[in-house]
Amino acid sequence: MPETIDNKNVFSLQEVALSIQSTLAARYGSSFWVKAEMNKLNYYPKSGHCYPDLVEKSEGKVVTLMRANLWKDDFAAINNNFLQVLKEPLKDGIKIMFLARINFDPVHGLALRILDIDPSYTLGDLEKEKQETIKRLHDEGVFGKNKTCIMPLLPQRIAIISVETSKGLADFREVIDKNPWRYCFFYMLFPSLLQGEKAVEGMLAQLNNIRKVISHFDLVAIIRGGGGDVGLSCYNDYALTREIALFPIPVVTGIGHSTNETVAEMVAFTNPITPTKLAEFLIQRFHNVSVPVNKAQETIVDKSRRLIREEKNTFQAQVKLFRSVSRNILVENKGNIEELTGKIVQQSKFLMRNQKEQLSLLTTDIKNKGMFVLHEASQRVNRQALMMKKDAVAMLGKFKLQVAQHVLQLKRVSKFRFSLGSEKIIYAQVRLSERSQLLLKSRSLELYNLEKNVSNLDPKNVLKRGFSVTLANGKSVRTTAQLKEGQQIKTIVYDGEILSDVKSIKKT
């Protein structure tokens, strides 16, 4: 009962809680079905109880949040049912339809007590999400895009999205690494969760990482072990399946579940279903190439050996024929060769004698004509030297006359200027004597140089310095126009004569 304080009816907190409890018990006495998303299961292994967080979302926002209780015995029965129907246990992040009763406790507050959960509703909701994803991809025209990618003839470089500890990945490696044909594969793991609420985010992130190094890979393989439909719900996600459909290289899936095909498997390039089948699919690609190649190799080897045998037999037959024909030809022509050899020797001796006589005559003629030309050249040089000597004597006489005239002029000047004093006359005489001696030395040096030049022009001295005289047909050669190829010429040097034939003529 309330008590009165300052003319006010005041209830205790317990009274209010008990009133709410009795009101809710009277109003919600029976159980009822509710649909919601189980955000967190909040299972406590020690007690075996669960305290799920239930939410309802609208346009991605939480509009209702309520706590629920799932006691140990009820949880065991419900979880058993989920394992039988969905092949998956009760877990976070799924939509459920559950039988509940409102429970209000003065200490723990308001909560929904979950009595049962219908697994078929959860399965139907997953199928609905799957169909919506398929429709969106078809509407955007990208559903079969990845299937149009070109798979390399030998897909060796594989980017794998999986969990490192996954049994499916271990099965894949076992088949690939130990294939009896020793086909070589390179694969690199891009680790990611493969189920649960963070699986989509992880796989999208790894697909983005593969894009950055896509030139290093031939295909992407998503590998996962077995599991139920609930665990596969992430493979129906729109964002993930769209990324797979639009990926620029083939994406193959080995998710390990054959009872219900996911959207990711539908839009992938191919779906060998299990990791083992995926490994066998890649090995078969190598078989498709290696078997025809091995057969072609055997065919080529057989044909090559046959052709070599045939050609070898043909060659041996031709060699035998060639030897026989060669012997016959040698026997037939041996006599002719000996006869022709004798004639060639006789004609060669005759020609050698004739050429020797002609060469002797030409040598004598060239020597005589050379001496004549040399004599003429010597006379011309002597005449030029005599003329130069005469010129030098004339120049010396002229010089002496000029000196005498200068001396006479100075004497006249000295008599005229005698009155200027004896000192100036002496100075003038000294200067006159010095200039006369200097002029005399200069003229003497010029005369010496002329004599030296005349001596250098002597033909003997010219030949000593490395010059030579070339004669053709007894005449001195001054231009290439006087000569022709094959002509014999004579060259006169200081200590002898040289006979030679003209092989080529080059004008400069």
C-alpha cells in the first residue's frame, strides 16, 4: 500500500515493479511467436544459459532492441533441432522466428523468455536473400560476367582465399602438391574468415588486395570445407557476389557443399564444389594439354626416325653411284689430262723464251733512253746553275758599283761639311764603314744561298734526297695520262734502276 507524504501517495520501487509484473502476467499470460534478428547469442558455457540480444532493423538502422533469456534445457533442444535441419548450430547474426513469453523480474527487468525457435523460418529467410541477390545481379547484367573471362591454357599461378587452418585448404594442397605427373603450381594464400558476420568484409578486402597484384595470377580460388546452409549465407551476399562476377580474372570456388548452390558459386567462372575437385579440375587442365603434346611428341619422333632412315638409305645409294661414276670419268679423262699437260708445258717453255728475249730488249732500250733523259736533265741543271752564277756575279758587280758611288758621295759630303768640325767627320766615317760592312755581309750571304740552291738542283743530289725519275717508252712521266694498266715503266734512283708493271692508276 502507498504511504502519504506531504499529502502525496508515494509507492515504493518494489511495489511499482510488482504491479508491472502482475499487470504483464495478466495481459501476456500465454506465449506467442516473434520474428527478429539475433544479433548476439551470448552463450555462457559454464551455466549453459544464453542471453540473446534481439534487434529489429529498418533501412539499416536499429529500431528495436530487447534482451531475451534462453535457459540451458531449452537451448540444448533448440540447438539440436538446428543441427538436424540446417546442419549448423544456433549462432550470431541470423534471423529467427521464436516462441516466447514476456517475463518481468523486479531485479533483472523485462525480458523475453525463448521457448522454441523454428529453423525452417531461418532457412526460408536465407533463400529469400539469395533470390533477391540473384535478381539484382541479373538486372545489372553482371551475373555471368566472370564466366566470360579467358582461363589460361595452363593456369599455374593461383591466388587462394581461405583460412590457413581450413581442412578444405589442406585437402587442396595435398592433391596439388603430390600430383603424380609433377605438374608445377604456384599458389599464394590471402587469409580471410569464410563464415560469420565478418566473412564478407574479409573476402572483399582480400579480393581488393589481389586486384593490386593481379598481373601475377591466372585465377582466384575460394576454398572452404563443408558446412550447412546457414554457414554459407555470406556467399549469397550481394556485395561479395557482385565483386566475384566483375572480377577481371577467373574466380573458381571450392566451398564444399553440394546440397544447396550459393550465388557466389553461380556467378563464379566454374564451381568444382569441393577443394579436392577444384585441385583435380586444375590438374585436368594440364592433362588436356600434356596428353596431346605427348602424343604429338611420339608421332614426331616416329616420323623423324623413319625419315632419317629413308634419307640415310637414299644418301648411301647416291654415294655408291657417285663413286662409280667418278671412277669411270677419271679413267676416261686421265689420258686426255696427261696429253694436255705435255702440250701446256711445251707451249709454256716457248712463251717463256720469247718473253725473256723481249724483256731483255726492253731492258736495254729503257736503260739507254733513261741515260739519255738523265743526261739531258743534267745539262739543263748545269745551264741553270751557270745562269744563276752569272746573275750572282752581275749582282755582286752592281753591288760594288753602288758601294763605290756611296763612298764617293760621302767624300763629297765630307768635304762640304768639313767646316762642321773634325768630330762629326770622324763619326760619319765610322757610320759609313759599319753600314758598308753590314751591306757587304748581307750580299755575301745571298750569294752563298744562291750557290747552295744551285748545288741542291744538281740531279745527283736530287736523287740522293729520295727523289726518282720515272720513264715510260723512253719519256719522262709527268702525269697519269701517259700511263695505262699493264704497261712497263722504268724508275731511276740514285744507285740504280727499277723495272715494274703498272697494276692500277689512281688520279688525285
